[in-house]
Amino acid sequence: MKVRAVQFSPVLGDIERNLEFHAAQAARAVRDRRDLIVFPELSLSGYQLRDLASEVALRPGDRAWWRLEKMSRGIGVIAGAPLEETPGIVHNAALYFAGGRLAHVHRKAQLPNFGMFEEGMVFKAGDSFQSFPLGPFTAGILICREILFPMLAYLYFLQKTDLLIGISNSPQRGIGRDGVSSFQLWETMGYVFSQFYHQNYLFVNRVGFEDGIGFGGGSFFARAG
């Protein structure tokens, strides 16, 4: 399987503009004969949504949803978005579209609600970690803070998951002589998953600035040990 990871800076609250970027990147990946394209957490909306979450949320059957279905006819697409399936309830979700339809949804369960993070006040927490078929793999998805809980990756290990995908909106912090400490943290977790749970691991983080917060990128792949 050939996978393209796209780390970029979404425009806060502008679903249409972000969709255009997703579509252009997906078309390019198709031309390059990739099988899957993966975008960061909340790639369709930006991160600091606050009161915008319900206004810009994806809803099954709306125009943005239809465009993602269309986009996935030529390539598998994993994107992050606020998702409103029940009126007034919004999840921080990762959506996998393939073959022109929604194939899997993961709703973020670990919602940080401290310091610069306000997810617990914006989103409803998910409550399941379900593997799913993705090409030749059994795959699972973790969103940002969930990556820091090895027991969650272990739940996927128990489901015989051999491709674990982590999407994130991790701020860049802790810059010193040895590099960016936040990068080292994510890389350490990837090493643990690949070596001890025998999972191929892909980490995709966003870049850019939003409301004064800098996001560091640092996307990488770790092969199962």
C-alpha cells in the first residue's frame, strides 16, 4: 500500500476552502498512484473552534459529505472533522471514506480540557475503539491525546490491528539543544507501538499557527518491529 500523509495548516472555520485543499491533494495522490491519503486531526475545520463547532460540523448527506464521498472514488481518504450525527452533539472525529462511501468513523474519546485545550467543552467524547479493514491491513485510528495512552493501542493489538494511524493537532513546544521535545514524545510512542505491539504506525500532525498557537508537524512512519 502506498500512503500519502499531508501535514498542512487548515483555515479555521472555513470548511469549503479546506475541502478544496483536500480535493486537490487527493487528485494529486491519485495521479501519483497512491492508495490512501491521510490528513491531520480536524483537518477540515481547524482546531480552536469553540462556538463554531456546531456551525461548521459535517453532517451525513450534506454537501461536504458528498464531496468526500466523491473524492474517495479514486483513493481512500482519512480526514478529521467535527461531526454532528445527532442534532446538538458534536464529536471530534476521524472519517475514512473509500470507494465513494463512508467506511469507518472513529470518535475521539480522550478530550483534553486544560490549559490551551478546550475540547471537553466543545465535543462529546467517543466510547469505542474498533478496528476496520483498510486495503490489505486491519487498521485502527487514534486521535492526538489518545496516542499517549498505550492501553488504547493495546486494544487495537487485541483486534489484530497491523496498521495504526494517529492523527493529531499537537502544538510545538519544548525547543532545546536536542530538538523539539513534543516531537520526541510522539516518536517514542510510535516506537513503542511498532516494536511492542507489532503495528505499522503512521503519525500525521498539522502545521501552522492558529490563535497564537504554533503546530509543529513532525509526521512520520514506524514499521512494525
